[in-house]
Amino acid sequence: MKLDKALDLARSVPDFPQPGVLFWDLTPVLADSDALCAVVDAMFEAHDVVGTDIVAAIDARGFLFGAAFGISYGYGVVPVRKAGKLPVVGQRIEYDLEYGTAELELPAGVIEPGQGVLVVDDVLATGGTAAATCELLERAGARVSGVCVVLEIGALNGRDRLAGRTAHALRTL
């Protein structure tokens, strides 16, 4: 399946999780094995994996794309979780969302200083979650080798929060 056809399966959901927010749902992409393979292959082609040792996948849909990427291309995957979900926390960060604040946590003892980490998520909107993830990894001593997302909402300028980092989106809306 070609990437454009795969990404055409994504659907917009107005007023979720609250009024005024347009949520991009990639569940139909994940549910179609050919579409998922097309997306993972495109992520690999978009990111220069030289210098990448491990994938950091952002809670929750990033887990699915990050795990598929890791399995397909031989990388381990570290989950970056919402607060309160990890039994052993190494680092924690609070950050702003477009509709509130949130916290992310990194498991203790899984990132080694100097490791190159590719950050994977489904959507780049305001950039708060991706920027917080990068900061969390850097606090742990990692080197962010890049950020790769399936969709980017260009009008929200989230890429600006990733200044100085390599970022790839398979499609900008």
C-alpha cells in the first residue's frame, strides 16, 4: 500500500477531547496491516537512523508506531508514559498542552548516557509533548537523534518547539 493511501485512512474527530479541539485518529491506519507497514517503512525512510540506538515511544499511540518501528528495524523501544503508570521512574517532567498541563515519565535504568534516541509519536500538534519528551531524554543523558511523527498539524507551529532537533512528519495537515 502506498503511503498516501495509508494516511488517507486517518480521520478527524471534532470536539475531542474537549470542545474546540480537532483530534486526529489514526486507529484506522493501525487496524490495516498494509497501511501500518507503509507508515513504518516511511518513518524509516524519513529518518536518518545513523546515530539511533533505541526508540522512545510517546504514550499512547506512539507506543504502537514506535514498537512496530523497533520490531521492523531492530531497535529496542522505551515507553515515555503519562504520570503514575510506571513502577520505577527515572525522570519526570510537567509541560503545557494546548488544553491544559500534563506530566510525562521515563522509566529508570533503560536509557544509557550518550545513547541516540529516535522519538516516535502519532501527531505533532503544539509540540509540547514532543519537546517535553526530548527534554526528559536529554536529562537522562541521551542524545535525541530525531523526532518522527505520522501527522503534523502545521497551523499549530509545533515544530517551532523542536528547534535545533531534526523532525520528520509523514504528512503535514
